Amino acid sequence: MKQDATSKLALNTYTKLMRGAESVTVRVGRKMSDAGLTISQFGVLEALLHKGPMCQRDVASKILKSTGNITLVIDNLEKQGLVQRERSLEDRRYCTVLLTEKGRGLIEATFAEVEAAIVAEMGVLTDAEQETLGKLCKKLGLREG
Amino acid sequence: MKQDATSKLALNTYTKLMRGAESVTVRVGRKMSDAGLTISQFGVLEALLHKGPMCQRDVASKILKSTGNITLVIDNLEKQGLVQRERSLEDRRYCTVLLTEKGRGLIEATFAEVEAAIVAEMGVLTDAEQETLGKLCKKLGLREG
DNA sequence: CCATAACGATTAAATGTCAAACTATTTTTT
DNA sequence: AAAAAATAGTTTGACATTTAATCGTTATGG
């Protein structure tokens, strides 16, 4: 294939990937904002729900954000009474972050909504297409950063 | 397929799509920040380079951002002398945004870098795989928002 | 013609984002 | 054990982003 055609195909694919991911993100994100949560806040609560209490560093790596950012997100969640910080006794550098009852209730309900939205979004693809999409996206993610 | 398996596949596909798109974005975005541009700034300059001068509303829809946002992004580009605003004479509500010489030089050089990065990213997929990925992503983007 | 609606741009407030500098604490080295 | 390095978290500064409110301009229906 000529160099120019290669570039064209790559740019085209890139654009479609970005637009597709973006529009899914926007529509799924609406379920989160309906619940009064930002995407980051949802990510933090979801991690705590499914993985249990963890320190901020682990939260950050779980949702692929910087630790400086996590501090703020957790600040805001704490203000709303959705999570709680506990300074570790063994190693006082660590904060363990855990869900409050209120936080657990909210994320359980919201997660169900979001899950349904994701299933609906992906429902435009057959199972086989989803498998294929997953494999291709995984390949793209594997390169070194 | 059982409902549970359907959900699991959808969630799995969703996660891979998000991670794949995110990691490509980060790596390609690095070329932009190397040039001192944010992703949005790059998007604005790129639109102006390839589509010619346009009003802010068109810029906004081109890069899928709100008009309030565009005002700020263009403010910052203008401060750096990369673009220029011109209030339209026929209809004074419109601002035409156009590239300066400096802006044109920067975006031409940066676009080449970014294009190369995109080609490299997509290069992990065969041409056929890229076609497939493009089609699947397009399907995902088509739903009503 | 004039009141009002529509429209483009701007501004403001809230949140998020990263990078870099900084603090507190623990571990490692010497 | 003291000094140095590493680690977790916080703070700060610059930019981004959205939504909603506002300003100025243009179009439209009575």
C-alpha cells in the first residue's frame, strides 16, 4: 500500500475510534451525572465497591489519574459524606479510603444504571463484534507508554 | 446467551474500548504537548489549517466542545499569537478565527508529528483490522445523543 | 415599526486535570 | 543512629470543561 493510503487509513481509523469512544463516554457519563457524580467520582466509588478499601495511590492507579488529582476528588466525595479517610496506624503516610453507608447505597444504585447503559450502548454490536472490538482495542492499548 | 454473560461481555468490551482509546490519546497527545499545545488547542489549529477560517461556533462543533470553552481556548491561542480574531462586518455577532503565519507554521509542523504518531499507533493493526475497528466504532457513534 | 425570539460570543462558578514543589513519614545506607 | 533516598499525600498554578447567565446583534411576527 502506498504511504499516503496508509496514513489516510490510520487517520481515518483514529478519528472513528476517538468519536466512537467519546460518544459512548458522553452517553454513559450522563447516568453518572444524573446521580450527581462526575466520571472520576464514579470511578473512585466503583473501585471501592468492587475492590474494597484501599489507599489513595491504589485508587489513582485504578482509575488512571494522578495522585494530586485523587486528593481533590476524594476531598469532594468526603464533603458529600460518600467516603471516609482513615490514616493508617502502621504506616502513617497511607490513607485508607472506604465507603460510607451512604456512599455504598449510592454507588450500588448508580452502578446498576451505568451497567445497563453500557449494555445498551454495546448492544448495537453483536457478541462476535464485541469480541472483535475488544481484541483490537486491547492491541492498541498494549504499546509502551 | 444468559443475561449475565451479556452484561459481562458488554462491560468487558467497554473497558477495553476506553483503555485503548485512552492510551492512544495519551501517546498521541504527547506530540502535541511537546509542541506546547494542548489537545484542544491542536484541534482548533488543525481545523483552521484544513478547513480555513471559520467562526467560533463552527470551531466548537468541529472539535466537539462547548462554545464557552472555545472562547477560552482561542483566548489562549491569541495570546500566543497563533490565531487572530476578526469581528465579521456583515453580522457583528460572528468572530472569524484565522491562523497567523506563526500559527500556520506551528500547526503544519506539529500536524506532521502527530500524523506520524497516529500512523505508528495504528500500525499495530493490519489494514483489515483497522477497517474493522473503524466500522465497529462508527456503529457505536451513531446512536442518538 | 417594534417587541420578542434567536443567535454568537463572553463570563462566572464548579469541578477536574496534570506537573511540580512541598510535607510528613518510613526505609535504606553508611 | 544520622544522613540520604524513597514514598504517600497535599498544595499550587495553569489550563480545560460544562452549564447557566448575560450581552450585543440580527431576524421575525404582529
